[in-house]
Amino acid sequence: MMTVSARTRPSPPRPVGRALAAVLFPLALILAVLVVDEPSATAVWNQAAQAAGEAWTAARTRLAPSAPDAAVARDGPILQGDFRAGDDRTRALTGQVAFVRAELRFETGGLLKTRPDRIGFGRQVSDAAGATFAALYGAGPEDQIELRQVLPGSAAGLCDGATPGWIGLWHAGDRVVLIPFRPGPPPGPAASPESPCAALTYRR
């Protein structure tokens, strides 16, 4: 009598792969939209940002359901929407800020058009004197700082009345700390210790 060996069923796909795919696709679309400077791209940006936030929240919940990240679950990984001034200095200089695609629109009338430069970590050096982003922002060594280059066409007197050349954003829960940097080398080992202009705080 001939016997037939049972086939081994293939293992189901790992949830990690599906989670990463769900996040990376909308994020890739967002990066593509960042370089588009047309009003018709606004709807695409909003849809992509919403999709990225929902996918990120779903992925984090699936991978760590017992300890969800409150900040990610509430705001998603993309800065967008309105934030009110978190202190008197910020209120006087800019008022509230609206994050619209890669633009920062301030209540007092200033506008920054930006493009992503890189992600810095708190432990990394922010200037030629050896200061770290953690010391500059009051952040942790593993906290991420989103660094952006300010583009021509921007007008916001955040650096003693002048428009910055770079900005750094630290997003911590419902709080965003914005530090503008004077034009010149990007924040890092080549930047002057005098490059940071201010520390502005916003809250959702």
C-alpha cells in the first residue's frame, strides 16, 4: 500500500512585514509629494499623511498591543495641522503655527517653505563646539530631531528679524519644539555655536 506524506503548510506571513509595508508605502508617497510645489498636491498630501498615520498606529498596536505609544497613536508620525503657542515668547514671536505639507505658516504672517534634510538623534553633535541636540532641546539621547532646510521664498523673522536657513523639530507627545538656525552650514559638527536663534514651543 502506497502512503502519501502530508505536505507541510507554509507559515503565514509575519505581521512585521505587513506592518512595515503598510507604513512605508504612504510615507514614500508623502516624500514624493514634498517636492511638488503646486496647490493641486494639497489633497494628495492630506490623504497620504492620514493614511501614514493610520497605518503607523495600526502597526504599533499590532506589534506592541500591551504598550502603545500614546504620542504616535494620537498624532501619527507626520506633523500636520495647527499647534498653539506654548509659552509667552512663542506667542509674541509667531503665535500659533500650521503645518501644511512642508510649509510652516505662522499666525503673525511668517511663512517657512522647507524640505527634509535628515533625522538627527539627541546624542549627536549639533555644533562645532560639541553641544548635542539633546542639550539643545532638552531631549533624550535617542530622541529624534527632524532637520529641514529652509527654501527661497520663505519669510519669517525668527533669527533676530531674519529668516533662518534651517529648522529643527522635536515632536514629543502633544508638544513640538522648533529651533531655527541661521543660514550657513546645517546643524551638526560644522555649524557655529551661535547658529541656533531661538527655542519656540507649540502644543496641540
